[in-house]
Amino acid sequence: MNQKTGWLAVSLIVLSLFMSGCITDDTDENTGDENWNLTLEWDGNTQHMSLSDIRKMPSYTGHAYLVSTTGIRYGPYIGTGALLSDIIGPMGELNETSRLYLYGSDEYLWVLDNIQLKGEGYITFDENLSETENQIITPVLMYELDGKPLSEEDGGPVRFALLSENPGVITEGSGWVKWVSKLELHR
Ligand SMILES: Nc1nc2c(c(=O)[nH]1)N[C@H]1C(S)=C(S)[C@@H](COP(=O)(O)O)O[C@H]1N2
Ligand SMILES: [Mo]
């Protein structure tokens, strides 16, 4: 092999490594999202869902606006996600004692009761942080914020969110579980 064909061979090997994905561009922001999956556990069953499974489900878009326990507001934004009711559909009938445990990848845990699983019984505030009544709140697993994939910093790829039908409706931030990793039904 002369020097010229040698270099050609090396170039072809490098090119094929790129094309086969062995060398990846480290500006690819979606690597973490491809590795993410959600574990569902109920009655001894375990199921996993990928981000693309969740994106294929019917989506809901609403107003995303929350307040932390320290009074810091996050929003107003427009959020999109899959309905929690669709995601837990395979778990079957729920009753008064049913509880859903939502875990973040940091082991943060938030528990929803049977009423909240139906999308009711959430505390809502107006922009002056006075409680408001009769707001339509839809619990979702949110993957998009203001039309962009939810960033890791904001709790992405998937965050539990309480989206409002109306603008200016604020919900309690403590329930907005970031980096959702597992949903467990306790009967
Ligand atoms: N996974 C996870 N989610 C979480 C928390 C957490 O510590 N871990 N903190 C909660 C609390 S108490 C609040 S007030 C909000 C804060 O949201 P922010 O970090 O986007 O400001 O996230 C909630 N979701
Ligand atoms: Mo909080």
C-alpha cells in the first residue's frame, strides 16, 4: 500500500465510524432523552415506556404556571404532555384508597390520591396568590415547554405538570415532579 492509498483507507474508516454512529457529535442534546424511560408498576405488573411512546399518545396543551414553597414563580408558560389518565389507563379501575406514587430520578416522591388522579381537588391560585375555585386542571407528563423539548434543568425530559385550561392559574410547585422515572400504583 503506498502512502496515498493508506490515507484514503484511514479516511474511509473514520468516515464509516461517523456513519455507523461510533463517533458521535457531542453537541447532540437528545442523548439523555433516548436513554430515559418510565417504569410503571401495578398489581405485580411492570411496564416501561420510552419518550417516543409518550410523544405518540394524544397530547394536551395548557398553561404551565407554578409557585414554589418559597414563593418563587415559574411561568407563565405553555406546556404540552401526555394525559396522566391515558398513561395509567392500563392499571385499571381505581377506588378511594388508590394512590399513585410519582418518583423523580433523584428519589423525590409525590403522592396523588384518587380524587387528584381524576384531575380534581388541586389547590389553585390567581396571580396575587389568592386561592381560586373551579379551575380546570389537567395532570400530564409534560415533555414540551413553549414548543421546545423540556430541558434537563426544567425537569426534562419529562416532568409531572398540572396544566390549566385558563391563563393566570397557578398551582403548587411541590407536586411538579422533575425527571419523572417511575409511577407506582398502590391499591
Ligand atoms: N424530582 C424532583 N422534583 C421536584 C423537586 C425535587 O426536589 N425533585 N422539588 C419540588 C418542589 S418542592 C418545588 S417548589 C418545585 C420547584 O421547581 P423548580 O426547581 O423548577 O423551581 O419542583 C418540585 N419538583
Ligand atoms: Mo417547594
